[in-house]
Amino acid sequence: MYRFLLTPRWWAINVFVLLAIPVCLVAGMWQLGRFEDQVATHREQQERAERGPGEARPLAELLPLTTETVGEQAEVRGSYDAGGQLLVPGRQLDGELGFYVLTPLLPADGGPAVPVVRGWLPGEADPAAAPAAPAGEVAVVGALQAAESPSKVDGPTDGLPAGQLGVISAASLINVLSYPVGDPWITVTDAVAPMTPVPAVAPTGTGLDMDAFQNLGYTAEWFVFAAFVVFMWFRLVRREVEARQDAELALVAAGQPEARTEAQAPADAEAEADAEAETGVTPEPAGVPARTGSPAPPA
């Protein structure tokens, strides 16, 4: 009954099923692994927050930036570019709307400039309200932060007036500054009054955020896909068996001898043998019309 599974059409279906199931399972396990990695990162961030800021290390030791070094205390020496100071509007702190004061720092040992957020001020972005940057060489200590993504920024990102910046990243700063700028930025630990220090934030795509739960949702989807492939295969096999059974029953009902199944053939042979033993007459084969009339007289 199931010999149809060896036909070319069903070979193609079977191969597809055998390939689709492991692909779905591997994809689901990969998404689950990403979710578990973000859970582990979230725990590390909590432990780091409980320990508090550690000892500041030179910025060069913390680069290139990773999820482990984001939020670490970095120290860099150099001089502020007061003429390149920018305001970042639309930033909230403790539920109040205000703006960041960002001043590029030119490292003493050369290299790309480091964006430094010197603090936060409430209200509309006003250059007159921002304290001037210290002159001469300074040592800046603060939390190292990753470049921002426009999709993760709550404030305005486009159509800002001169002297304002929507997104803190090298891609944005390169359009307003005449020198190279690094992607990581620093938020100082001790801000000059009346500014308030900007707390460090976790990098996007880590911790138990929406991205993490999306990975968990994708995990469930891939496992559902694998189960659906198995379900559809059994459904197709069942429909094929039922269709073949219906076709055989239709042929039997039409009286076609070729519709007899292998299971019916032994029963028919046994009935013919019993009839021959009782009457001594061999029954005519199926499909051959019976002879009528009296037998011919003996010679």
C-alpha cells in the first residue's frame, strides 16, 4: 500500500522533509543560543552595576570596544576643542527633558578625537547655558560608551540647527568636524556644575531587551516550522492512501475484475476450489462468459 513512497514524486517530497527538519532545528537552536548569550550578558551587567565603577584604565587598553568593555571606566589625556562643542537635544534624565553637552577631546598622544559628554542640562538646547570647556591639557575619566544607532535614539535626529547633533557616533560627527573622530564616546563621571553627569547605558542588542525576546520568539517559530513539516508529511501520506483506497473501491463497484486486490485473490481461489470439489465442474475463469445449452452427445 505504501509503495507509492518510492515513486519519483514522493522521493522529492521525502528528501525535502529530511532536509527541512534539521535546518529548522539548527536555526532554532542558534536563536536559542543568542538568547542565552544575551541573558548571560544581562547578568554580567547586573554584577558590574552592583560592584560599581572599577578603576579607570587607559582608553587604548579598552579598545576595540566590546560588550564587555562598554561601561568600563576609561581615562584619556588631551585638550578639548571648545570650538567644536555640540549640543545633543531631546535627552531625558530622571524623567526630565534636556540636552547633552558634547565636546571633542583631542588626545595628547594623537589619534582620532574622542567625543566626551561633559554633562546634561535641563530645558531646550541653549549654547549660552553650556559651561565652557576647560582650557589646556586635561585628564578625562568616564564610562566608555558605544556609538548610538538612530533607531534607538528618542530625541530628534534630523533637521537640527547648526551646533546640534542628533546621534552620537563617528558617522554623525564626521559631517560637522574637520578631523577624524573615534566611534566610542565617554560620559564623564564628575560633571562641572550646573551640569549633571550622564549615567552609562547598556549597549543595544544586549541584556534582556526586546531584541533578546525576539530571538526567543524566533526560536519557537523555527521549532513550530519543524513540527509543521512533519505534520504536513503525514497529512499528505494519509491523503494519498485514502485516494488510492477510494480508487480501488470504485473499480470494484464497477465490476472490473482487475480491481481485485491482493487480499481478495486468495479468497476467490479458495471459493473456486470448493465449487469444483462439490460439482466436479471447473468454474470458468473470471471475465469468461458461462457456456449455455446441453452438452454434446457422446460419439
